[in-house]
Amino acid sequence: MPANYEQAITLTGDLHARPAGALAVAAARFSSAVSLTVGTSRADAKSVLGVMGLGATSGQHITVAAEGPDAEEAVAAIVTILTQATRVGA
Amino acid sequence: MSLDARVGIVLVSHSAELAEGAAALAAQISGGTVAIIPAGGTEEGQLGTSAAKVQRALKLADSGAGVVILPDLGSAVLTVRALLSEAGDLPTPVELADAPFVEGVVAATVAAAAGADMKAVLAAAEEARHARKL
């Protein structure tokens, strides 16, 4: 059943190219539409260039939202990547 | 097409260093699971393009799911078009993308790494021209 799901986290590191790539590859595995919102900027999580274009930095709040049959799993997967890949030193 | 086949990418640049650098960057961002083969410069190591280099790169990039070619500037397109119209023994399908070089290879490679088919990888490359950096 289609569902909406979202979760906000605070970045502990900048969202650089490599985590953006990992995030887009992971998001593409889900059939749900997945978006990232930082302030007034919103990007399709499946678009690596869109994710990098957010220019999200450490300390910013980022909202991961998904709509579709696997929305909850998609949000959980993306939040995990954001948490791990932007950890300082990663 | 095998279950694990990914669309391959060939980078055709007038500069060997430019093609190699863009390939390395895209490989790191996409996780290293896609064949991204640089074909830059001439056979003599000068600035220019080489149909023979492109042909070798196409073979290396092909794992059965097709190959998308990204040219750096317009005249690389001429080399690729001539090759595609004349040479036999090329990967099928093979498509030339009308896309920005760096953004295009990054977007195409990430799509290929996620298992996208030829049409979707080509679309990812071509949509890269609309991506904003700021």
C-alpha cells in the first residue's frame, strides 16, 4: 500500500560527492519517490547531481521523505547512509 | 545479458588526462561497480581523438548491457560518429550521449551502478545538463 514517510536528521559532516553517489545508488533501489529537503532546497534523492547541488553541510537539518510502497524502508536506508557517510573522517 | 551486466561508459576526450581524471572521479562517486573506460588523446599521446582508442574502449566497457559514450567537445562527436557508422564488431546497443562531460559521466555512472538499463543511463547523462551547481 502506498505510504508517505519522512524523517529529519542533523548532518554531522558535509554531504560530499562520494556519499551523494552512495545515497543516489541506494535510493534508486526503491520504487518509492525519495526526496531530500534542506531549508528551501529540495532534491530527488535518486539524482546524484541534485543531491550534490543541495550543498548540504555539517549541522544542517535534512529531511528525507518518501512516497510509495516501500517508503519507510527507503527513508531508513537513506538516513543510515546520511548518518554513516557524513560522519567526520568517513 | 547476464544478471550482473551493467551498462558501460566510454569517455572520449581530446585529452588523455581529462578522460582518465573524469573516469576516476565517476568511479569513486558511483562505488566502482561500473566499467568506465577513458579514450582520450591520440595514439601518439597528443591532444586529439582516436577512433582506434575509442574502439578498444568500447570492447572493454561492454559487459552485455550496452555502452554509453560521452564526448567532451563537439569534434570528438565526429570521431565517434564515423566509428559507429563504419566499424563492425561494436557493442549493442551503443549510444552517444548529448551531455556535459563531468556531470554527465557522474550521473550516468551512478544510474548504471543502480542497475539502470541503457535508456535510463542515457537519460541520466542527458538530464545532467539541467542540474544546478548553486
